[in-house]
Amino acid sequence: MLKMFIKCKYYYHLLQHRHNELLKQDCLDEELRAKLIVKASYHNSKAFEFALKM
């Protein structure tokens, strides 16, 4: 059960990372782009953290 929860969290953060990366590519505002880079980086590190636990 715990493994399934960890897997769900992994996929959630992976999805959010990819979503923010796509938004960043199309963004024209530099301030918003910087925020998206930070968010994508956070979700990438969390996905990596959960990948190591699986």
C-alpha cells in the first residue's frame, strides 16, 4: 500500500514537472518564466526523490 502511494506521488510530481516545462517554453514574460523554472525544478527533484524510494 505504501509503495502504491509513493508511486502515485512520483507520477504526480513527474506530471507537474512536465507541465511546467511546457508552460515555460511558451511563456513570454520573463518573471513568470523564472517562477515556472523554479516550480519545474522543485517537482523534478521530488520526482527523483520518490523514484529512489520505489
